[in-house]
Amino acid sequence: MKKLFTFLVIILACAQFTDGQPRGRGPRVAPSILNPYKGFVNITELTYGIGLSEIDVSYAKYFTGLTTVNGYQINRFWITGAGIGLLFYSDGYLVPIYLSGRFSYPAVNSRFSWYINADAGALLNLEDFNEGTRLFVNPLAGARYTIKSTLAINLGIGIFTQMGPATHQIPF
């Protein structure tokens, strides 16, 4: 009986240190993305830009502003929507109305992910609508840090190009 008891104690002692699961890399964890489901999204951004080329024309030295895109998330990678905002330039203010598309690629096991974005639309000059309204395109790339499932911080860099009256237009 003493041998049987000793044998059972040894088996139980060894059993607590044994595991039938392989060690090493853990299971693949789902990407850290804001919201993986289809539906409404809002992207609100603080913007700032400086003139790089022709800065002696109106609305070309710098701008700062606030824009917001309300749209639809097609899947976890694609977002499309329409935006509006208010941009304050060195010479006044313009109201952008535009379409936006965003492709993001969420990284596995990380709160960081990268994205590319493209905006195109009109910059409305409410003080001189006929002569001051312009068209713009804004391709950009950036990174997103997910704070929680409904909130993230984005940092991006792009080329904001505008065309219209009193600018040197680029022929297409």
C-alpha cells in the first residue's frame, strides 16, 4: 500500500508540470482594428499644411483647419465617405466639400496600422464664390494608433494640391 501511495504521489507531482499543448508562438490574435464590421464611420481630423511651391498667390502660404468625413466602412480594409470642413488660410478661409476613400491594413498583435487615403473635391470660397472657388486633390499615407475599439489617433502626410482662379494650373 505504501508503494502504491508513493507511486500516485509521483504521478500527481509529475502531472502538474506536464502539458500536452505545444509551446512557442501563441495562437494568432485578431488584428487590433477599430471596428471590423460594416457600417457608419466618422473620421474627424485637425489639419495643417504649408506651401511648397508657388506661395506668392492667394491661399498658398499655409492653412490649418478641421475636417470631418462621414461614411461607410465596406469591410475591415475599405472606408468611403463624404467630407466637409473649414480651412483657415493666410488670406482667408475656404470650405472643403469632398469625397474620401481610405484603405487601411490592420497589423496582427499591434495597436499600430498603416493606411493610405485619397480626398478630392471643391474648396468653396463663400466670400467670392465665382472667382475664388477651387478644386483640390489630397493623396496621403499615415499610421493609426488604436486607443480602444471606437477611438484612434491618426498621423498622416500628404500632398494637398489645389487648382482654380489665381493659381498656376497643371494641365492634365
